[in-house]
Amino acid sequence: MARIETPRRVRGTQDIFGEEQRRFAHVLATFERVRRLYCFGRVDLPVFEATEVFARSIGETTDVVSKEMYTFPDRGGDSLTLRPEFTAGIARAFLTEGWQQYAPLKVTTSGAVFRYERPQKGRYRQFHQIDAEILGAPEPAADVELLVMADQLLRELGIADGVTLQLNTLGDAETREAWRAGLVAHFEAHRGELSEDSLTRLDKNPMRILDSKDPRDRPIADAAPDIDAYLTDEARAFFDAVTAGLDAAGVAWTRNARLVRGLDYYRHTAFEFVTDRLGAQGTVLAGGRYDGLVESLGGAPTAGVGWAAGVERLAMLLEEPAASTIDAVVVPMGAAAEARALGLVAALRRAGFAIDMAYKGKMKQRLAKADALGARYALILGDDELASDQIQVKRLADGVQQVHPLDAVAEALV
């Protein structure tokens, strides 16, 4: 008989279990708690969308759209794409579901996202993000609220030390247009010295040259004009209001005048929380204001600002979370005790206790299992206990053991 080969896990995916899963779950539980403190609602979105949602919102010239999306035709011939991020789907839902009536709309979401890229530390082809957005709020106070929320999340996760908030302004539409022209003039003067990628960006997305890691581009990019020379009075006032709000809330920040977002619908605030604890890939949370996004999807002009963070990257920074505690492990000795224990376990679980059962092995082995699981008590039930309608309750921390009536065992666990 031919040997059946076991299927392998697909490259760039992961099976999350044990300590790793506890870190993962801790990030999500903390995010859920913080979003309630800030009065954000929760939304859940489709895993796939029409391809045009991402092509139009993320930008057809970006690496995500041109190289990294998982795109496929369905049986009806429509082009669908597994979501590479959340903001575009939220903007699409804002339009198609009529959520304009709730503006300003404050929502969060989380889940798997997909990008076909080279797997590396903390980066997978199927990975997970948490995401927070405010739609329909043009005021700088919305930017401040999201930034303070992100700062509190990192603090409550215990990973804020060594993480720096880098902040920049991209100005309003008038500012961006003037700055873009200034950048094009600067880079055109050095066209012969730029890398091939930057030459492509010069025609389509010149701001992205500022992000280039190519050594040929760095001196030219570093010498490019800053946006400050092009800021309108309104854009400068907006940025001043954001920084003043952060100062008032006690959130430390540093200016990074080279922090950009290439697409035209980005406005005003751009930010990244960065650390050197993850090697070269140092961004743990990033976002910005995208006042032109909803309009690019066919909606009315709508303000928007948001951020996203990779769950895996946040989890890598955590101290190991404690394993979940178990109230008790039931240790039935004998067939009659096992039958009675099933009802006891069900009753205790319905009463709100975390209960496991140790079925196999000698008494010593079963008690060792209860201890290894982190249980507070072992509940020992044998023929003698059944005959007297009682149960042995052993406190595993110090070995103290007492007899309790079977119908009062819940009181012994409080």
C-alpha cells in the first residue's frame, strides 16, 4: 500500500498554539478592552472584496496592489481579492451600508489579512491586524483621540518602553500639490543618479522616493525639500492642534519630516509607532488621515483617519502571559465515580467554574496533571466518597485536603 504523504503547512502561514496563542489572545483581549474605553463600535467585514475596492483605494501603482494581493476570478467571472488591509473595506461598507448616518463613525475590527510577500520575522502571507478608524470627523481632535488610544493600548500591553511615536503632517490638498511639484523638480535634477525603482516612482508617486532604502537614492532623498516650506496656514494650524492635543494628553511624540504616505487621498497627520526591538522592521503601529479615500470610491467627500497594527508584531514584544487558571480538576477513581463525575463537572461549569477532568493513570499521576494545569484544587471522587455522598477537596498550593458534601462542592471552590 502506497504511503500517504501528510500535507504541509502553506509557506507564509502559521499554526498558533500554546504560549504563542496566549500572546496573540492577550493582544486581542487588550485591544477589545481599550476600544470600549474609547467608545468605539466593533465591525466585522468580508475576508474578500471586489478587486477594484483595493485597486482604487490602495493605489494601482503600489507594491501591495501590483505585486502582493491574492486576486482570483470567482465562478461568475468577477475578480475578487483577499483583503490585504482593513481601511478600504471599512470605507466601502461606509458607502454601501449607509453608515454615513452614524458619522462621526468610530469603529474597530480585527482579523486575518493576506499579502504575497517574502516571509520574514513577524511577517507572514496570512497575518493578523487590529484596526481603528474614525469616519466623518474632519477635526484634529479625531487624530488626537486615535493617537492617544494607540498609546494607551501599547501601555496596557506593557510594551510602550522603547516605542516612539513619530509624527508628520502631509498638509492639505493645496500643500501636497505644491510639495509634490517641489519634489519632482528636485528629483528631476538628479534623474541620472536615481535607482530604477525611484525613476518609476518619479513619474507615478514621487513622495515614495523619500522612503527608498537604495543607497543610490538616500543622499538625494535626504536633500529633498521638507513639506514645511509649502504648508498653508490652515495645514499648519491643523498640525499644531494635533501636537497640542497630544501634549495635553501626555503622549510623547517626535517629528519625522520624512514620514510620508504616497497616495493623493492622504492628508494632514501621518504617524508610526516604531521600536528597535524588532530589528530593521521596526514599525509596530501606523496610520494617518485619509480625507480623500471615500471620494476615491465614489462617495461624497468624507473625512477619515485611522491606524492598524500587526497582532504578531505586538505579540513578539510581550512578556509571556500567564496561562489561564483552572479552578479545579476532578479526579474520579473507578467506573461509578467517572459516571457521577460527568454530572458534577457539567454542574460546576454551568456555575461558572473552569473545570477539567483527569481520567487516566494512577492517583499520583492525575494529581500531577492537575498541578501542571495550574489548577487551584483537585476534587477526588472514589467509591468511599460516593457511598457517603461526599468529595475530597485538595488545595494544590499547600496540600491541605478536606471532605465536603457533594452538593456543596461549589462553595469550597470560591
